[in-house]
Amino acid sequence: MLGGLRNLLEEAAAARVSRFVHLSSVLVFGDPPPPDSVDESCAATPVEGTYGAIKALQDGLVSRAAAGGLSSAILCPPNIGGAGSHFLLGVARSIADGSFALLDGEPGACALVDVDNLCDAIELALTAERTPLNRLLVVDQDMLPWPAVVRLIADRLGLAMPKSLVSRCAVAQEWRERNVPPARPSLRTALRHIGSSRVRSLLREDPLLGRIESTGKRLIRKMRPSAEETLLQATDGPAGAVAHDPWARLARPYLYQQLRSVYHSSQAAQVALNYAPKMTSTDSISRFCGWFLEMSGWAERDFGDLARFASETVIRGPLAASGGCLATHEEPNVKSQRNWRAG
């Protein structure tokens, strides 16, 4: 991600392009973004090694190129909504399969920018007389709280609302534990990793090393019982406890997503670019649902005849459409039959 952007910036500068527009992310402020990230004055403090940290490094490359004379703009969108939205598709699928759960407590915003709004912002950034060197947040005209987003998707797609509520504090704690900054390399840490049961299990796959360990264990077992137990535990490590996972059936990504709850503002983009988002988040989600219904074949069309044809007829052999008719070009073959199901 960094090398490719560096090459693009060098080529853009060499070609003397009139404007370079870079898409950053609200995650440069952290994940989840802190309350201060309502506007661009918030400091970028992502955890090292995360997506937000990589985007922050990219922003630095663009800013240095801009300081060197390449006219540039940095846009910071949240999740992208509208027709074809990968993010909303994931939420809808999670609601449908029962793996989506809402967090308890005060709900925050589901930060979205409709794809058309984002395209408008990009076009404005390309043609604006001047662009500021700092980032510009680009979001929808309004943002809905998470329960309202889920309710809208469920109602439009005919799905049941999730009934599970999960502790916001517990999810936040687990997310912090999963996203601790990486430890600096040290000899002590390396030796501890080498001595871990996971590394030893990999080393055992080597026939010679595995034979050496087996021989050592046979010698240990010839000792008195107390010494045997102590040495075997030092070799294999303590037996791991199997922890109960209360969220095993839930989609964790969308639990973590709900920790991103800031109502970001596009005021700076409105001033700098004359950005005026045409789509609200409600409109954007409605457009997504309409797109999904059309693409899945659920939208106001009667597929009853196709369903009956599929259930009552065994279709054999490859089918070719010719002049509106279906014709087979091979003898019937049970192995090549296809089962059709209407959505």
C-alpha cells in the first residue's frame, strides 16, 4: 500500500498533474475513532500495524508530496453505503443468518458516506481552485444510530430484528486486548516464543528433532514421579484451559464496528470544496436495499412459474438459449442435472 502510493505520487509529480486526490479513512484517528474525531482537528493516533496506521502513513506521503509542489487533496470517508455496498451487504447477511447483535447502552452513529456523495466529493476535490493540506472528512448529510440502520435494513428486506444485546463494555475490553501495540523485539521475547508449545509442536514435525524430544521424554519418565511431572510440564507447558465463548455464534466484526460511534462532520469539506451531500444515510440504505432486492430477484416480480418449473422438471444436459427457447444439445445425463431454486 505504501510502495504503490509512493510510485503514483512520483509519476504524478513527473507528469505535472493538476490535482492528486487520495482517499484516506476515518480510522487514521484510531479504531474506534475517539469522540474528538468529530472534525479534522483530532490527532491521528492509530495503533501501530493496523489499517488506520497504514492509511496515516499514506497521508504523510501525500502531504509531503503536496509540500513539494504536487497539488493534492486528502479525503477521509467512513464506511461506504449505497447500491452495491460491501459493508451494508455484510450487515444484511449477518441479520439474515441471526449472527448480528446490537450493543447495549447509548447507541452511536453508524458512520456512512453514500457512494454518490463520495464521487461528488472526489470530483469537487479534482476541480477546486485550492485544497487544504490537511484531511477532509466526507460523510452523508445525516447519520443514523446503529439500531435505526439495522431496523431499516430488516424492514426493507423482510428480516427479523436481532434480539440479542451484548455488553458494550465487554466488547470494548476484548477489542482493546486484541489491538495492543506490538511489543518491541527483544532476545527475551524471542527465547520465550522459541520455548512456547506452539513453536515446539512445529519443530516436532522434523523427524530428527521429534526423535530427540521423544528420547528425552523417555529418560524423564524413568525418574521418580515428582521429578517426572515437573520436567514434563517444563517441556510441554501447562495444559491450556478451554474458555467458554459467549459470542461464538455472533459476528464479531459487527460488534466491533458498533464501537465506531462518532457523528463525524463534513463542515470543513463544505467550506473548502463546496461539498453538499445530496444523499442522506436513510436514502443510501434504502438504495442499497433496492439494489439488493433487484439483484437477488426479490423485487416485485413473479418467479412462481420458474419455481414450479424447477420443482416439477428434471433439467438434464447443458442448456442453451436460442430465440427465447431452451434447447438441449446432449443426451439426458443424470450426473449433469441441475436443481434450480427461486430466491
